[in-house]
Amino acid sequence: MYDMDRIHALLAGSTGASTLQDDELTDVFEDYGPEEQQTGSELVVPAAFPGGLNENRNDGMDSLYRRIMGLQREDYAVPANLLQTELDGKAMRFVAGSSSWNATDHAVDQLSDRLSKGLRSFGSELTERGYDDLRVQILNDMLVRADAGQKFQVRTMRPNGNRLARAVVSDAFKPIDDCLIVTPMLELVSQKSGEWKALGGQLTDTHTRIRFIHREPSIRGIGPNKRDWFIGFEYRNSEVGCSRTVFNLFVYDGFCENGAVFGMKSLCNVDFVHRGIRISTDFGLITDERMQQAELAAVQGAITDATAAVLREDFSKRVIEFVERGQARRLPGGDRPELIRQIGQS
């Protein structure tokens, strides 16, 4: 069981929401000169869908946690030849048996990619020219002709009262969801709230990024400008298949309350692909996939273990040694293979 009182105390002390500027949405890992360059995240925020999650902002941890935990996720197994599309005003709608959902732009693009190479760009062109009805007709014709054995997972959420289809992924997609990872991660950070700070993050229709930073500098007076450096780590994920799940350890030399960090240099990534065991559910709501649940428990355990390792004081000392050794060798990231090995063994 998690200590929710301690987690809520950590959330209450995290940074507040703020709008990010465009130049804060680009990672900068190269060495930089006297003028500081901000880094935010590699998230590319697509056009907003009504009722979706796309907002170009950094949320405080309290708001972000509530949004992550409140998505009411449901996944459906749907044979390709039993899925159809229709128009609901200007929005695309997916229909499978007695279930139907308005679809995000990302879900429509994913469906197009799974049916035929080039169909996404062709469909977007049709929409731009006002031929949405023709786009629906083409998608439906291709779905009816799909291979009998082809099966999708339609990932849905209900963030604002209306259930949305947010992804169309394969039947071997491993659903590493933020709600599985974030609570145990926050539980561990809350035990070290005197040393670590939740910097908040971003949640869109396609990506999640959450960042934690050390309150005090760990590495003092290195580099050409003799700057002090801090240790931080972040969790990045795409529940809809746009990228891997990543635990990233980094150093930085300053931060802003809007979620940006300065001079961020990645030390190592521990990442997980979203490909797993094929689901056994033939059609309908996916509720009991025991092999899939075992895979997800392993990922949750690995990220929790990595978080615990980074939060230990003795691990911070190892990071300092690696970075100082790398500085002596003029390698900005230190001894990365050794650092990855240490995370795995901690």
C-alpha cells in the first residue's frame, strides 16, 4: 500500500502550471556557450482535439497526477474487418459492434497507417480539401477487406465525460500506462522530499513527461565555466505507441518553475518497448489478460527499482564520480555504460 498522505504532501509542494514557450520545447544536450539555453522536452504537441488532452503547458505535479489517474482508460479488442468509421459533425467516429467512440486525430492517423502505406497523408489531404466523407468511405472499404486474422486494440479514455478513441495499436501492444508507474514513483520521492523536488510535467493526447530534480547541487565547479551541477531524472512515455517508455537520468545547472531545466545533459536512458504478448481477447472490452499483466508488473518493478536506486545517497555519489571522471576525459556524459550497469544492479 502507498502512503497517500505523504504523496499528497509532495504534490502540494510541487511547481504550478505555466505556459511553455516554443523555444523551451527542444532538448539541448550539446555543450553551450555563455548564453544559457533552456531545455524542456522532446514532445511534439499535435493539433488539439475537442475533449482531448493537448495543452501546451507544464502542469504542477498535483494537477498532472489527478489528470493521469482520472483518464478512465479502457481497451477494446476489435477485428479489423469489424471496425467501421463515420462522421460525427467534423469529427471521425469509430464503430465496433454496439460500441462507438469519437476518435482523436492521432487515432485516425494510426488506423490509416495500419491499413496502407501513404493512407495517412492522403487522408489528411482529403480532410484539408473538405472531402471527409470520401476519407470515411476509403477507410471503411479497406477495413472490410482487411485480413481475417488482423486484430486491433482500440485504446480509449474519458478525460472530460465523453469516451474517446485515442489509439489504434496492434494486438501485441504492451499498454504501459502512466497510472501504473507514477504512484510508486511518487511514493519513493515523497520519502526524500527534503532532498528532491517534483518539477511537474506535461500530458497530451500522445505523450507524458514528468521530471524530478535534486534541490541542492551535487557536483561543484566543473566545466569551462566552473558551474555547479544538480542531478535529476524524468519519466517519459506514450500510452498510444508514439515512443518507448523511458527513465532518463540527467544533470543540469538550473531550473525554472515552469518545468524547464538549464544546461540539461542526459547521462543514460533505461527504456522499454511497447511490444509484448498478443492478447487472447477476440472481441470487446479487454479485462483479463494475465500474461500481459505479468509483463506490465515487470516493467513497473524495473522503473520503481531504478527510481529507488537514483534516490539513494550512495548512488548520487557514484554519479558524481562518473561525471567527474568523464570531465577529466572530456566526455560530457561520463562513463555511460558503467552508469547503466550500476542502475541495473542497484
